[in-house]
Amino acid sequence: MAQDLHPRSAVAVTHFADRLTDAVERKRSQLVVGLDPVVEQLPRGLRREAEAGRAEAASVFVRFCCGIVDAVAPHAVAVKPQSAFFEALGSAGVRAFEEVCAYARAADLLVIADAKRGDIGSTARAYAAAFVEPRGAEPPLADAVTLNPYLGGDSLEPFLTACRQHGAGIFCLVKTSNPGGADVQDVTLSGGGRLWEHVAGLVHDWGDDLVGDSGLSAVGAVVGATFPREVAEARSLLPQAVLLLPGIGAQGGAPADVAPAFAAGPAGALVSASRSVIYAVGNGEDDYRAAAGAEAQRLAREVWAVSGA
């Protein structure tokens, strides 16, 4: 790994969407690489080491994810580490998550903590402090965090405060990429429309006073790339929101499916790919970093072309 695992950097107070827009323009990319380390899917040599125990697995996760960061940093604007895979390893995993986030930020990548938190009152405030508020003299753990907004507006207040005061970003689950999401999100309301469309309207309202110089809001939305028609609908419902689009690659979505999301400009949407990039090498002994870098470069170029930039 090319960098210090414990970098110190200034707390970012610039508007999140403005930082994102700058990164998109500099790198000519809208790619977010999900960091979803799973022991059974690691390259063979790392997998054998990780199978020795949770502490060993946590150490391997750091090396693997930081290797991916090194490989994709020239081609991606952000990484999206999934906290659950780290938390499953206990305290060593939580430390590993922190190290990976710090390493990615030192590599000039935005960090979107994929935590999908949602709660109220003091618990919501604690979650905001954990992910998107400065930690003393240290910067926040992440630039942005994914949230479940289905507990309503008061569950988001601490995060909206972090957006205003600390330059944080949030991505609210609106229409998720899994087929089962339709069980709840596609329910038809008595007044017409679907539940996810109502939530999209709330997300628009929550982010309306958090628009940066870029014209984009710090309050974004997660919309599955596996539902192209809904992506287009979400764009019209959320004209100022950055759409985070998971489902490209292993889940079957393709960059061409999400072209309407870029109607708000090149930085108006982010395409997220995880398994198809980080496990591009398969389970063999070849260099997983080279394979991930090549796939990230290919995907970033394809998305950039689709965006019309």
C-alpha cells in the first residue's frame, strides 16, 4: 500500500455536492466503487489468511480494500465501504473500517459510508456523530452516509445539521435495487402515486435549502439502476438531488440504463459498482488490484460517455 493508514487532514467544510462536482470534473468520472469484502470471495492467498480468525480477517480486509483504493483512485470519485461486512468482525472490524475510510480519503476519494442507518432522537444524533461529524481535531469518518428515511423527517435532523455545519452529504433510500423493495416502496397510496414517489418528494423538500454553488443538494437519493424507468422518474421528482445508482454489474444493471439520471448535469448522478470491480480477478492468484483498476477504468469511461458530458 502506497499511503499512511493513519493520515491527518483538515475537516472538510465545503458543501458536499460542490466537492463532488469538483471531483467529477477533474476525474471525468461518476464511478463509485463499493468496498464489500467477503472472506469467501477474496483472492485465494488472502482468503486463506482471513480464515484464521476475525482479527486476521479484519487485517486482511484493510489490505485488500486499501489495495482496491490504490487501483481505482485514478478512475473513481468515491468509494462506498459497506459497514456491515466490517462490523461482523467485531471491534477489529470497526477499526478496519475506520482505517479503510481514512486511507481512501487520503487517496483523494470521497467516502460514502454505506450504513443505511435510521433512528430517532439521541440515537440518530449518535449515528450522525459516528459517521459525518468531526471527531475532535480529526475529520469525519466519511463525507456522506446512506440513510433509511422511513422513520420520517425527525430521524434526519441530526444529519441535515451535519450537512449545514460540516459539509456532509446524505443519500436517502428511495427506490432500492433489490426486487423485494417493491413490497413496500411500490405500494399505491390512497391519493395516487407510489410510496417511493412520496418519499422522493420528502427528500426534495429536505434538501431544498441545502443546495450548493453547483446547483446540487447535499441531500441525495439512492435509486436502483436495476429499474431504468424509475431512474428517469426519480430524476424528474428530484431535480437538484445527486442520485446514487447501485445495481450496475453483478446485479444486472448497465450504464446505458441510467442515462436519464444525468439530466441534472455530469455530477447529478453516481454509478455504484461493487462486486464486478473488486472481484474482477475472481478467486485466482492474479493481481486483484490490476484487474480492479482495469474494470474501474472501463466502467468509468462507459458511464462518462453515457452522461453526455
